[in-house]
Amino acid sequence: MIKKTKIVATLGPASDNEETMEAMVKAGVNVFRLNFSHGTHEYHKSNIDKIRNIEKKLNKRIGILQDICGPKIRVGKLSEPFYLKAGDELSIYAEDIVGEKVEKGIYKVSLNQPQILPMLKVGEYVYLYDGSIRAKVISEGKEIVKTIIENDGILNSNKGVNFPNTALGIEIITQKDKEDMKFGAKHGVNFVAISFVQDANDVIKAKNILKEFGSRAAVLSKIEKFDAVENIDDIIAKSDGIMVARGDLGIEVPFYKVPTIQKLIIKKANAASKPVITATQMMLSMAEHETATRAEISDVANAVLDGTDAVMLSEESAIGKNPVAVVEAMSKTIIQTQSIYPYNKFDEFDFFDETDMVASSAASLAVRIKADALISITGSGKSAIKLARNRTNIDIIAVAHDEQTAHMLTLAWGVTPALVLEKTKLSSLLANVMKKAYEEGYVEHDKTYLVTAGHPTGVEGSTNLIRIIRRDQLDYYLELATE
């Protein structure tokens, strides 16, 4: 059985050699994530080259996802770790200072983004060390904000800080991000994940920057802020895809709300035909151990049943003991879960355009005639994704007109980006598609296929054709392609 839910794996010291990467692809990885919070451009370029080498060797398209840092807010350098106790006073300074213990129960620190201080109001919360320490603002100020610690914890230098109650009016794309995006555009990354998105304007700004650099990469919005959850409909509308980043999200909103928010976002992304990734701590125990916990296996399975297009590995594949084993475990879980997946969601979604209608009709017809595969000839990739929205148990073979579109489909549920053919007349295009698909083993004699396409070819939103190629008709198209 073909694995329909895709796997995104983060590269790092444990997995950045070509032999391991190839084994991970064979085990089920569809997209590699490059985390630009770490590593130099030279390091990431080396990994990009390895990925493209593996593609050629395995004759399989592999997506490359560039995850940019965004304005990650951190405490500055500390003179030594702080052993904070409930009731201690922690002052946050705008001045760039070395954090220190002033006297018993009183500490001071700085932030790497001091412009945030005037935005903090009495009664709001500050979460330190990625949520493990909670502090309440008791005194406002442009230069110094005082807080009271509400639970015990150890604070180290450069640890993350979150402000779940505060509207932060800061640019989410930093100068470093722009330099990284320019690098990604030059080297052909297929997806760019934008961190700390707050509203649709952030997505528009990111797309404009990529356009300036000549990039056609798909923009994925990471949902990890309370504001993003509040503005989710507008963000989905402007994004090319969504990542449910449950780590920071679990700090920004009450932890017990994360599962329901995850399900809501996946449902909305499915309805809008936007690929969605479920991320963070999916199989984290396998960073250290040989097997995942039963809860982690259930987490992956439930994300699959929710309808996620992809599940993501972070530390597990970047710094874990056995990245290949993690991918194998995740693949087995996905494939097993597919046996109880609620397929054929033809009536669950509204139609937003004619392509939605054609895709729904094609998917329904393919099920009725027991087609062996759906073949989507697509200029932008959208018609293949809209076919996938219907979640049939029929494999979707995508035929794109360029490599970026084909690689973008590596993230789409149930879609195999198999072929790239130039735009041509429809009759010739169909014949050439079937011939190349036959030569590469995607179609066979004595099977039935359903093809969707648009006329005129290569025009986004023109999907208006459904053609059934029956068991005894393949030879006709093979002969036509040779004329």
C-alpha cells in the first residue's frame, strides 16, 4: 500500500550524511526540512546538493523545506544559571546587560528584542525557557519591566521567551531571514516556512520578498501564536500551506486546547485545499530510545485520521540516535492507520470554484468505476491538491509542467509527483503523458485510469476535463504518442 500521509524530516548532525538521507527516503521521507535556526549557508547548500543527488539516484522527487528563524525572543547572556523560586522578582532590562542575581530572590535579565518592553502591561504573563517558567508583570516601563516568578525553574542563557497575552507589533521577518530567503531562492528550495505568523499581512509580506528574489517557493505559515489561531481563516486563505507548530503553540494557548486547535486547523486547511503539516514531539522519545511510546504512536495515528497531509520529525531525525528507524516506525504507523481511514469525503466540503467541482466529480467517478489511479495534469499543482481533498483510496499521479510544481506536490496527501511534461496540444499531451507514465512504470496494461486536465493547457484554474482511459485503450495512446 502506498503511504498517503507524507513525512517531513529535519536534517541535522544525526542525519546529514548522504547514506543516511537515502535510507530515510527509502523508509518514507517525502520532504527534508532545513532548519535555518542552525547551520551556515554552506552547510545547508551541502545538504541541498545531497538531496538532489538522491533524487536522481532513486528517480523520486523529494521536497526541500526551508524553515526560517523569525524573531525568536530570547533572554540574553546570564552570569550563571538562575535557580528561580516562586515569589522571586525578575526584572527585564531594555539595556543589553549580562543577567545576574542582584541579591537573594531578586534577578535581572535582558532580551534580544528590547523594543517589546513598552508593550508589556501589568497582569500579563511572560513565559521563560520555552514555557517552563511563568512570570507575571507587576510593573510596566520602557526601560525596565518587573515580574514575579510563579513557579520554580532553572533559567539558562539565551533561552526562549513567550508573551501569550501581549500583542507584539514586531516584524516577523528579520534581516537574517531575508538573507536566508535569498539563499533559498538561489538554490531552489520548494517551501519556505514562516515563523511566528500573526495575520495574513505577514504572509503577504513573505510572498512579496520571495517574489523579489525570483522564488516560486510555496509559503507555509507556522501556527504557533495565539494571534494566528484567532486569524486562522485569513492566514489559510493567503498561505500555500500550514504547519501546526505545537511547541510554541502549547505555550501561547492553554496546553489542553492544543489537540482541539490542531483538529480545527487541519479541517479548515483541508476545506481550503491547502496542505497542512502536524509538527513537534510526534515521536520525541525515539531521539533517545529504540521505540516510540504508545502515546506517540497514537499521536501520529490521530493526526493521520484528522486528515493532516504530513507529519513532521524534528529532534528525532536531526539529533536522534537512529533517524532511519524513526522514519520506519512513522511509516508503519501511517500505513496501518490508513486501513481504517474514512475515505471518500466528496460531500464534506464546499465548492469555491469550478476546479473544486471537477475534482469532486472526478474523484467520485474514479471510485465508482474502480479506477486504478487518478492522473492529474496540472499547471499549478492546485487541481491535484483539490483531487486529494476528496481523500479517495485511489492513488493520484500528478503530471506537472515544471519541476517546482512537481516538487510542491511532495507535500500533498496521496499525490505522487511522477512526471514533468511541457505544455502542448491536449490530444498530444494525453498521449505523451500515458507513454511516459507507461515507460516509467506508473501505468500498466489491463487497468483503468481516470485523467483530469485543463484546456487550454498550462493555465491555472482551467481544469475542465475528465477522461477515462479504459483497460483496452492504453495501446491507442501509446501509438498516438509515437506519431
